[in-house]
Amino acid sequence: MKEIATKYFSTGEFAKLCKVHKKTLFHYDDIDLFKPEKVMENGYRYYSEYQLESFNVIYTLKGLGMPLKEIKDFMNRRNPQNTVELFEYETLEIEKEITKLRKMQEIISNKIKVIKEGQVNYNNIFIEEQKDDYIILSNSIDILKSPYDIDTYLSHLDYCYNNNLYIGYPIGSIKTKDVLENGNIFEYSYYYTKVNKNSKNKNIVIKPKGTYVVGYLKGYYDKAPSLYSKLLEFIKSNNLIIIGCSYEDVLIDEVAVKNMDEFILKVSIEVKKASII
């Protein structure tokens, strides 16, 4: 029977095939992790075609963050069962990393969406049909501390992070219908955060879809009362009545600008047409 010839590669050729530098192969040889199949009397190293898969496993494990010492231990004691167990473990780790990266992608995507909305013309007040949103409410804001109840704010923020609910939306503020109708433009009722509708948290509530009067403001939060005054006047002059809460969102904040006077706020108040008697 004719013997099948084995193809050998020089260090440079093998490094090129594996897309690494020759120094990597020299180092792996020095630490007895991956040695050439042949070393000639003149010191030239040669790797066989059958070593390609072994090297690819080593390089893949290194890319997954496994230390070279652990890779060496695995390669020295490898057998089918050990290999399967290692690959199953690494598969789970990869899936965890994919989940983490998808969450990061969702956060960045939502931030892009919010900032782009803040770049629209924010000088006009208008009526808008809005879809429902899934939100988490804070505890009631202490009216003695309103609008800057830092304890309730931080408690809400901690809850969102600890329950993996944060998906890139900044914390907003809510005024209830009663607060709005009483003209308490400096008083807030709750903080809230938009969350993923697929979240399983029992405390998620729905911001209802419907008709909203919407206005934008350029400036820091302390200027928000002037926007509320304009919105309430718009509602009154357009024969509308308030039927729900107001939702105050910061669209452009310190993430996108250095100057707080460049912040963009959006306020939406749920309304309907007043009945004509």
C-alpha cells in the first residue's frame, strides 16, 4: 500500500496559514504548549497539516480568555470526554457574553433614539398620538422635597439596576392628573423609567397609548415649570381636558452635552377633547 505523504510547512508558512506572527509559534514552542512536528539539524522547525486543527483550538481558547497555562494543561490531558466538557462550558460562557453584548447594543440603540428625538424642532407645542410604553414607577416623591427628592430617585435607580431593567432610557418624572389640574407646576409625583416590554418584573405598569399634548424645552430642569404653564394654557385654549398624567423625559443630557443649558426636555400630557354642552 502506498504511504500517504504528509505536507509540512515552515514556521513562516504555518504562521501565515494560522494568521499569527512567527513569534507566537516560537513562544508556544518555548513553553511546550505547541511544538513543531519536526525540527531539523539546522534548527528549522516544520509543522504538519494535521497540526492546524490543534493550533486552531489553542488560538480559539486563548481568544475566549483562557490562560495559556490552562490551555497547556488541557492539551496535555485531552481526551474526547474532557474536550466535550470544555467545549460545552465555553459554549455557555459565549452565550452569556452574547447576552451581555445584546444588552449593551439595546442600551446604545435606545440612547441614539432618544438623542435623535431631542434634535427635532422643540419650539412648538403640538398634539401627538403616542403608543403605550412599559415603565417602572418609583415610590411617591416626598412633596416636601419635590422636585429633587434625591433619596427616592436613588432608590428607584438602584431598583432598576438591581433588577436588570435599565435599557438606556434616562429617568423621567411624572405629575398626576390631580397635580396638573391644581396647577402645581413645581410638584412632581413619581420618577419613572422605560423598560423592555418583555421584562417579567411584577411592578411594571403601562403608560397608556392615546392623545398627548407635547412640548419641548431647551434648558435645565429648573426651567420646566415655564413649559408646563404653556402646555396647560394650550390645553385650555384648544378645548381639551386632562385625562391622565404628564410624563417628563430628558432627551439630551450630560451624556450628549457638556453645558446643562443645552439639555432638551420633553413633556407629554394625556388629554382628550372636551365635551360640548
